[in-house]
Amino acid sequence: MAHVISDACIMCGACEGTCPVSCISAGDSQYNIDGGTCIDCGSCVGVCPVGAISEG
């Protein structure tokens, strides 16, 4: 199951650079994860300073 980013996202961008398949991109008010590309590795979870990323 792909990871998701919640409304708690502060748009810091820390997660985007850690994704090995580049499935994270900036949206209007928060970053988004492309569920079809996400390989569920969890590399983004540990770098989020506000805990906004979880399994979807």
C-alpha cells in the first residue's frame, strides 16, 4: 500500500529528495505521493519533521 501525506505537511520538501522512485511532488498546499509509483519503501517517513507521512 502506498504512503500518503496528510494535511499536517508544512511543505519543507525533506521527503521529496529521499524518494528513490521520485513519486513525491509539491502540490498547492502540501506535498503529494503518486500512489501508482510509490514502492512503499518508507524512506520518506523518517525524514518528515512533523510526522505527516503514513501508510495509506
